[in-house]
Amino acid sequence: MNETIPYLPGLSPVDGKDLCARFDGGRLSSDGGVLVLRGIEQRLGLAGRLAGCLADPRDPASTIHSYADMIGARLFAIACGYEDCDDLDVLRFDPAFKLACGRLPETGRDLMSQPTLSRLENAPSWRALARMGLSMIDLFCDSFDRVPQRIVLDIDDTDDAVHGAQQLALFNAHYDEYCFQPIHIFEAATGKPVLSLLRPGKRPSGEEAARVLRHVIRRIRHHWPRVGITVRGDGHYGTPEVMDLLEDRGCGYILGLAGNARLTRIGEPWCEDVAVRRVRSRKDKLRRFFQTGYQAGTWSRERKVIARVQATSKGSDIRFIVTNLPGRAKVLYDKVYCARGRMENMIKEHKLYTRSDRTSCHRWEANQFRLFLHTGAYWLLHQLRHAAPRRSPWRKATFETLRRAFLKIAVRIEELKSRIRIALPSAYPYRKALISMAGCIAAQGP
């Protein structure tokens, strides 16, 4: 029997002893940590939420894999670094993934194949996708143990390069490529995703941004009628439509404001003042903050505008923001507005570490569904990080670091008559942290 087992050739001897490597280790998996993700998914109910938005027209008597099973398999695969449907052609036999999906590792039915998953991705209609978007906002609200008094929503968009004639793809001169330009909304304090929306590869208009925020705020207020909401965004979102909406809804905002000729004239004395102060103080760089009432021709009212003026040996630079929040100009700019820079890291984790830019389907509906799947994988990794001990370095680790440390674990899985035995490596270096995280996840319950 040993003669039929493949072996690994070309290994050099060590200390005079030959290396004999054969593929006879049994039912092994390199993704043992996916079993920890299973507990997170069961508590969040991600697969069930998304599947519940889809009408299943298939014959139940001929159906092998439910929509919830297929979505769950895709969520686990993406979280473990397998972002394509093709990866499931191999992972469908993996014992750890079968256990994570609620199937026995040996006697249980194998997972679904790539063609089955591709049909799933093309199943949702735009109405089903709208329900999924609302369901993701519901998930955000349900993830809090207590209703917060105030939340801060960071909104931004990013490029998603395309390489074919996909629907909604446009050429964007700023990025110098054909792309989508999806909008992402995160909650600033917790880093939890609220909504990821696929859209054409162009800058969102004020009307479009206001429409997106209107739906998000309405859904959040449906759960939390009295919660205070503050919205932060760059100059894309400092438009009269967005500001009118937020003021009408009783929300705070602090938004970037594009400069114009009138603002430049207002800021000229400030730039001169800061430049003179820098020379007199003999400093390499000097920053000062100013605020004034300002009303553009398209605005319905006067609003507070804050200017950050910075002078160096190369000249002066001025940037503007608009806000309805109380407070000093320096605090509002440095501590409140600039803190939205963390949003860039959230988008990076969503885009780079869950590969959410793998939107290669032709139909926009399929690509939007993929974006929801990658957002679901983001939730799994985010909650895994949140389960780490409070003062451990894992609380600030990137998703890729968490994946390599806690998901890419070799395990041997053996199905016995009365139980399933899972053997983890004795030399696994992060044993204490993994035990603590698994206990924290189990204590939260389903």
C-alpha cells in the first residue's frame, strides 16, 4: 500500500539522516482556525441574514445545498484567504471547512462546487440586494449589547479596478483606470462596518451621497430612535444636499470643504498672519486655526467653517472644513475631523485583506452580492480580533496577521463513532491566546 502513496522528492538529508516525506498524514487541514470562526458566525447569524433575503425557486426535493450553507462556506473561505469561488472546488473536501459548515468530516456530504456558488452569486435581484443592505445595517445595530448614546459614522469611497466590460464600470481620470467607486460606511469607535455599496466609477454627487445617508440613518433610527449620530467625510460629502439632510435629521456633521475663490479671499489675511508669525518665531512650521460664518450661493443657511492654516519655508497652505458641532476650531479639526484618517485603515482591511475588490462578475447585482459576502468576512475577522485579550497586541493586529496566527493552523481531524477528535499542533506558538479567544467567543453564546 505504501508504494501507491505519493512522496515528496528532493529533500536533502539532515545530520546524516534521510528525509522521507509521504502524503499519508490522514485527514489534515491547514485552516483549523476556521472552527473558531464558526462560533462567531453562529452568534452573528450572517449566513442566515443574507440567505433570508433571497427567494429560493429551486425544487426542495432536488436541493442539496441551501443558500445559507453556500453563503456560510463562502464567508469562511474569504475570511481564511480564499476569495474566489474556484477555491471551493478543493476546499469542498477539507475536513475543517466541512465541520465549520456543520457537516461531518468523513461521512458528511462534501461542500458545494464552484458552478453551484456561481449560480448563487447571480441569483439576487436588486430588490433582494436592497433587503441585504438593510439587513447588514440591522446586524450593525444588533451587535451592540447596549444602545449607545452617540455614534460617529465615517463615510468614504475608494477605487475598485475592473478588467472587463462590467456593468457600472467607468473610466476615472483621478485613478487613471476603469473602475467602480464603492461607498463604505464604518462606525468610528468600534470599526464595525455599516454598509458597503457598489456604484459607478465616478465621484458621488451630493444628491447620491444624501440618498445613501438617508437610508442608513433611517434604518439606524428605526432601532435606536434617540441615538445621536455624527457623520464625518471628506470634501466629496461637504455638499449642501448632505448638510441639509443631516440638519433636518438632527445629526451632527464635520465634513471637508472644497476651496473656491471666495474662501481663498477670506483666508488670505490668515495665511499672511501665520507666515509672519512663523518667521518671527523662527520655526520650521507653524499651524493656526480660524473659524468664521460662511454661506455659499447654493447653501440654504450660514454655517460654521473652520480653516487650518499651515506655513512653512515653502509657503502657506490652507484647508477648510464645515461643521455644526460646538467647540474650538483646533479641537474640532485636530481631534475630531483628522481622526477620520482611521477610516483609511478600515477600507484597507476591507479591500486588501478580504479581497473585496474581486468584483469580476459582469452583472452589477452579482458584484454587489460579492461585496456583501466580503463585508460578512470582515465581520468574522473583526469579531475574532475583538475576542482577543484586551491588553494583548492582537487587539491592534491587522486581519492578515490574525489570519496567519489563528486561522492557518494545521489540524488532524478524526471522526469516531461517538465524537470527533481534533488534534492541534503541540508546538503551536499562540496556544494561550487562542484558548482565551475561543473561550470568549463561546461565552457570548449563539
